[in-house]
Amino acid sequence: MINLSDPTVESLIVSLVDAICNKINVSCPRECHNRVRAMYSWGMVATNTVKVYDNIALRPRLTFVERIERYWTKGGLGGFVSILVATSVHLFYKLVCFLQPIDSIDVVPDIRPKVTRNISKR
């Protein structure tokens, strides 16, 4: 029902040919739905989503220079455009900070999770 492949042209072609050759003829949508329903659960999706967000929240924030270096590694036009946008946003931020000093604004504290949340199955 589902064919997975690596993100390469060769792998996509092999996977597509395999899917066409081994086409499953499902005439009943209910049967197809029940098969997919048995493969996934919202509890599993929610648990995995929380794990991803918690993992990202625990990572240290990158400095401006570190972000620019990462954009540079993308290469080509995409890397250049990313650097241009990031630099423009950073300069705009600095301009706004100059016009409206951050000391005169009530800043919301950065809240990081202390421990990873546990979601129990019900």
C-alpha cells in the first residue's frame, strides 16, 4: 500500500516501478481505511510530535554567525538568498531595536522545559 524510497532519482524510479507492477487492487474504500487505521494511532503521533518539539526546545540557540554559516553550506542560489534574507531580517531587527530600545519594552522570559514530558497511553 505504501512504498518508501530514498530521496534519489534512482530509488524513486525503482519504487515507482515496483508500485506500478505490484498495484494492489482495492475495490472497497472501507477495507483500505481499516488497513491504514491499524497502522497508525493518534496517540503514537502525538507522542512522537512531543518528543520532536522537546528535543528541539532543549537545543541551544544558534548565533547569527552560526546561522549564516549553515545557510552558506546550502550552496548555490538557495544559500545566497537565505543569507540575504537572514541578513535583511537581522538588520531590520537592529533598526527596530535602535528606534525602540529593548529596555523600554516588557520582554517575555524565554521558557525552556525543565524535563521531557511523558505521555502515558490510555
